[in-house]
Amino acid sequence: MKNPTLNPEAPTGEWVVSNGTLYAEDWGGAWLSCPKVTVVSDTGVSGTVRFHAQSTPHYLPLSFTIAGPGYNNLGALRWTQGNTGANAFARPITVAADATCNIGSGLTVEHTGALDGSGTLTLIGGGHLKIMTGGTYTGMIVINEGTTLSVPGALPGVTNITINAGGTLNNAQEHFPSATVVNNGGTWNPIDTSATWTGGGDGTNWSDAANWVAQVPDGLEAIIPAAGSARTIIVDADAQVSKLTWQGGGASETIKLDADLVVDVMQSTKFMWLNINGNTLFVDYAADPYKTPRYLGNGLIVKQGISTFYMGDDWDISFSGEWVVSNGTLKAMNYLAPWKNCPNVTVASDAGVSGTVEFNCGSTPERLPKSFTIAGPGYSNQGALRFTQSFPQSAGQPTFARPITVQ
């Protein structure tokens, strides 16, 4: 099945895979209007749905119901090649009877939908499955063949997790409190490297431990699943996270700073709002301009650390505070960089550490900050201001119509 186009006349019925393999070859697939895919197993005959791990989440069917070991025991759901980083799978999976999922070696699949049902779920393939949210699932999970399971979310109804030889289970018991963990020669890493927002406490304040599984993410990865409705989380005390993984989109979801926040790695969907609110946001790394939030309010955003931070692209230019680049590179990907209302960008140099602002020469002049203040040779001597290729939408000689103060 291959169809990378959005077809308004795509079928709206269901798929049933009772034998052999249904292969969704690319990111599209002619099933985005399908309410449900059922993978069945009967009298020794089983089906498999195989897809690339990077299948775009909103082009997937609305839900999957699975049973059986899959065709030739390759899994009822089978993920093959994908991105080198995390690959999102944002649809509910119901384990209607005993079933196998196959995550290919070297792949990481982040399941952000609900996990429901009561059949035994067996994991094979040598890859890594992350259950980011949870659900009503009440079955047993078996980890085989060098495969890794992480549960940053919560599976309160799971009764048993068995780790067979070569398998790995991550996260603390608090994520699966009702489960008996049986280790048959595998590895259990019970120390959390992340915490997942549930809103189970006051539903608002970052520092309330009851809002997280299993603790406030002090120095850990903070995972904030999609809310599905408007929500504001308030950073009510100074906080630092190794990574901000902020999922969702569509709904009005906001993090508001009532204190300072340090984020080493930013990984957000594009349509989240981060209200600086007169405080300071410290950032270091963002690998993808489409995984940074929209900024609101005023205050200060400081680019620190040696990595590259992609500012992102956004027509909604609402942040009116200042940027300071003290180390590494702040990369304004294109002419939509969301800093039009910024009064000044300071590129600093201190004790041999310097920052760089890099942007396309074609950045639209009226969308630049009001002024730049620069010092130093730039990160790795690349220049405090670095102009690279001209953006294709530029006509003629690129212009830079803003004051520059050389300190």
C-alpha cells in the first residue's frame, strides 16, 4: 500500500488483515480515513501490518486492534526501517488476544496513544518500544530477543512483565505498580531517567510531585503527553530538565514560566506555546526547527552550551523579550524566524567562550529583531554573525536592515 498524497476520497471503511502482510510502504498510505485496522489470528493463520517507523502519525488509521504472532511469527505489528531518532506512533492499540509486536533492530518507536486490552503482549525484533502515556491495558508483557521496553508513562493495570534473556526493561516500579517483574536473564534498569506529566495532583504546578510519574523531573527528561484540550502548566519554581519532550498539537497547550527554566534538549511539537512571562528560558540544543515551541510574553531567552539551537519557523511572532547567545549557535532557519518583536539580540563572548547567530541571507528584513549587539569571534571562530546561503524567496541582493553595535 503506497499513497503519499492526501486523497479526500480515501476509503473510510476498516481494514482486516487475516493472513500474509499488509505493507504500508511510506509515510502516506491510503488509510488515513480508516477508523480501525484489525489484525487477526485464527487456527494457526495470522496477519501482519508492516510499516516504516517514520510513518507520519496523523496519516495513520485511527486505531489498531491486534491478535496473534503475525505472519510467519513476524509480529501482528511490525516496524521496519525508520528514523535514527524516536519514531512516533500516535494511535491506540488494543491487544484483543495474545499478540506480538516486532520493533526492528536499531529502531525506537514512541507509542503516544493508549494501550488497551488484556491479551499477553510479546515484544521481539531487537528494537526499543517506549510507552509514553499508558491506558487501561491489564495483560502481561514479555520482552524477548534483545528488545527494550521503556515505560515513561503509566501502566497501572499490567499484571506481569517478564524479561527474557537479552531483553531490557527500563523505569521504576511506580510506572507499573501492579506488575510482578520476572527477570529470566534479562536486564531491569529501575532508575528513572524521565518523568511523565499526568496532572494527577493540582493539575497545574510543575513542582507538585503528584502531577508526575514518578517524580518531579529535576535534571531528568520531562515528558508532557498531549492533552487533547486547552491546558496550562506553570513552572512555579526554578527548574532544569535534560530534555523537554512535549507532545500533542492542535489544542491550546501552554507552559508558563513563573520562574526560570533550563532545557538542555528541546523536543516539542510546533504548535505548543511557551510563555516566558518576564522570566528566563535557558536552552542549548534543538535538532529540528519543527520541534521547537512558539514563544510568548517577554523576558529573556539565553542560548547556552556548545550545541546548535534551531529557533524554528513561525508566522505567530509574539515574543517581545530579548535573546542572548553566549555559546554555541542560534540558527534562524529561514525568513519566518519568530523574533520580529525582539528589541535586541546580544551575541556575547566571555573567557574564551563565544556565541554565533547563523541565518540565511534571505531572511526577510522586516522580520528581523530591532537590533544586534555583538562581541567575540563566534563559536569555533565562525563569527558572531554568520550569513550562509540565500533563501530561495529572496529577490536580488539580500539585505540586512538592522543596526549592529560592535562592543
